[in-house]
Amino acid sequence: MSLALISLVIAFAAAGWLLFRLAGNREASGERPMTVMKLVVWLALSAALLAAKLWPLAFMVLIAAGGVTAIEAWRARAGPSDVSDAPPSPPARRMSEEEALSVLGLKTGAGAEDVRAAHRRLISQLHPDKGGTDYLAAKINEARDYLLNKFDG
């Protein structure tokens, strides 16, 4: 018997065994059957490549299958919080009057019109649409709101 025929027999036996286990396990979650099916496909592809005497390519397919399976297992264990690209939000704290005046570049005793003018000037330069950041725009808006609320109430 040639190596190609042996590899085909082993691959089909393994695929049949995996499919039999999958059919017998009715309580499996949605992720496990897909993993088993991927494994069956990888084994069948490797066996076909070995049968065609393309053993270097079959070896690369098996290595790639192991890598993909490892990455999927890691992502499944990591959970959504570990994979998220969003930066953590800073703890919320109330802005002080000194900080609000400093952000807008104003001195103590500035009026409501001074606050609006300083806000308009800064936000026109540091708005996210103009190349600024969301954080800077939020700080400028927070300083304006704090100072204007102080005048209103």
C-alpha cells in the first residue's frame, strides 16, 4: 500500500469518527460543531494533497489549521473585554472652576460672553473635524458648560 492511500484511509476514518461523535453529541453548543467540521475539512484537504504526492503543501495546510484553531480558541477564551480596541474611560469627576478657566484660557471674573467667545475660538481650532481629538473637544465643552451654568445659577 502506498503512503497516499494510507493517508486517505486515515483521513477518512478520522473524519468519519469526528462526524459520528458530532452526531452523537446533541447537547453541543454552536461553536463546537463548527470546530469539528473545520477539522474534518482540514483533514480531508491534507489527505487529498498527500494522495497527490504534494506532501510539503499538505504539511503547510496542517500547520495553518493548527494556527487558525489556536487563534480561535484564544479569542473564545479572551472574551469581548480583552479583545476590545476601545480605550478605558477615565473616572468621572467634576471640573473645578480654576480648571474650567484654565482650559478656556480665561482669568477669574470673565463674563458669559467671554466664555462663549473663548469656547468658539478654541473649538474652531480643536474640533475633531479640524484635526483635534474627542477628548479635547469634550474638555472644552465641559469647561464652557460649567462656567455658563455658574452664571445662570
